[in-house]
Amino acid sequence: MNERSDIPLNLRLNTMPMLALLLAQFLSALADNAVLVAAIALMKRLGEADHISWAQAGFVLPFIVLAPFVGAFADALPKSRVMLLGNAIKLLGTGLMIGGMNPIASYLCVGIGAAIYSPAKYGILSEFFGSDKLVKANALLEGSTIAAILLGVVLGGVLADHSVNLALFAIAGIYAFAGIANLFILKIPPVVDKIQHWLKWELFTEFWRAIKILLRDPAARTSLIGTSLFWGSGATLRLILFAWVPLALKIDDNRTPATLMGVLSLGIVLGATLAWLFVKLDKVRRAFWGGLLIGPCILALAMQTALTPTLLLMLVLGIGGGVFVVPLNALLQVSGQRSVGTGHALAIQNFAENLAMLLMVSAYGLFVGVPVKSVIIGFGGLLL
């Protein structure tokens, strides 16, 4: 990947745009994870706990519907301004929640902003750095995102337990600060040699053509199925936790399930590190041993009645997930590079993972009224 030749050298090497990007991404991801917990707490307060899965489904729906277009949209405008627009829409969704609009509709608005924001935050890195620095830049961006996830879910739970309105106002403020940080990211003119209008039917047909090509590749197909199952099950599990914790652990707050989600995320980080050290692409089947931990851990979770063993199980579950999903991501990038291009492959992966999330959380919503322990056992058995 080549550096943009139209950017002055002193700007390409300036660290300030990267610092602004890291800050903007950290704040935006922090608010993204806190707002989910706040939305769930709001629905519980309104007596709509049975419809929590609808909120999660509404959030991922824009990622599916807009998948063929958001990447081209990010390429048609300066990516820093696309990120600013995405944050503004997220802020609007949070404001609608504060104003009393239905939490599901409000969270759908946040999802639209997130779908617009996502391709720009990674695409902008190739405009700042050449290939020699791109891996390090991606690592820094991922690091800031992981830190924000860990802090965001806990912060959302703590604030929501104190006051849901306080949590929502704080989240709106974080989105606003993220937008301000976006203004300090270098505004680089878009490359428009291949696309003059971002909303074209050809983008839709090209997207589906790329999906067919990847599905014919055994390695790419395995990766898409594996990562989609992982993230779909993760999205479903965090909803299940809010129903399971009060019944199994006798703790009726928002902080505890949020903390469990944070420990799960920490486990994923540890598992990703193990995968980086011990699982190479020529030995990618080793990743399946991590995947095989997921089902038994969830089955064991259904039997827990104390917080400490539950925390340990969530950590092991995350480690298994990290070992499983990271090599499959790399496998897809390699397969995509030689067929449809890495960018197309990642867009299709994003589409497949969010489609899995939508289907799995919607299926969970159909089991409202069934004892949650039975749901967890069935869920764990299915994944095993």
C-alpha cells in the first residue's frame, strides 16, 4: 500500500492527526459500549425488559442494510468528516433517548451512526501511513478500542445504577467530545478516480458478486462462518447476562452484567495474544481448540450461583474466543486479498457478522418466557 503522494511529507509524519484519531476512536467506542448498557437499563425501568433483544437487533440492522454503500460513502468524502457525521448521528440517537423517544428506535439511530463511522476509522489509516507503519497504526487503533470497550461497559453499568438519565447525559457528552476530536484529524481530500457518486446500484451488485466469490473459497467460507458465529453468540450472550444475573447470582443491578462483559472482553484480548504467539496460518486448525471451549464454558455458566467462578468462566470463555477468532480474521484477509480485495472481504465479513448478530438475538427474543437457565443450556449446546 503506497502513501498518498499529494500529502506533504511533514503532514504524513505528523503524530497529531494520529493522536486525534486515537482520542476520537477511544471516546466514540467508550460511548458505544456505555450506551448499550444505559439503553438496557432504560428499558428495564420502562418495563420493556422482554424487548431488550429488539434493541440489539435494531442496532445491527443498519450494518446489514447499509453494508454495500457505507464503504463507498467513506471513500467519496474526507474520512475525518465521515467519522464526524457518524458521531453526530450517534449523539442524535442518544439525545432522542434522553428526550423520551422509544429506546429501540433511538438505539437504531445510534446504529446508523456506527455503520457510517466504522469503515472510515480504518480506511483513514492508509491515508496517514505507508505499509511499513500501517500494522503499528492498526495495533494502536485496536488497543484504544479494546480499552474503550472494557471501560465503557463498566462505566455504563455504574452510571446507569446511579441514574439512567445521568448515564445518557454523560454518554452524549462523550460523543460530543469525540466529535470535537474529529475536527483535529487531518482533512484529506478523497480519491474519486473510481467513484463519482457513492449511492449507485452497481455497488449493490458488486457487493453480492464479491460475496459469491468468497463463499466458493473454502478458507474464506470457514472464516466467515466462524467469525460470524463468534460475534453473533457474543451479542446474544451479553443480552442473556442481564436476564440471568438477577436470577442466578441474586444481584439485581446493571453493574454486575456489565462487569462480566468487561471480563469477557479482557479474555478476548488475552486469547488474541495467545493466537498471535502460537497459531500461524499454516496451523490455523489450532484455532478450533479455542472455539471448542466456548460451548462448554456457556454450559458451565448455566450452573453457577456465585460471582467469582462466573468471572473466571467469562475470562476462560473470552480466551477461547480470542484464540478462535483472530486466526480466522487473518485467514479471511489473506483469502480476500487474492480474490476480491481485502477491503471488500472486510466489508463482507462485517455484513456476515452483523447478520449473524441480528438472527441470533432475534432468535433469543423468541424465547422470552422460557427459563433463562434452559435458554443458556440450549445456547451452549448449539455452539458446542
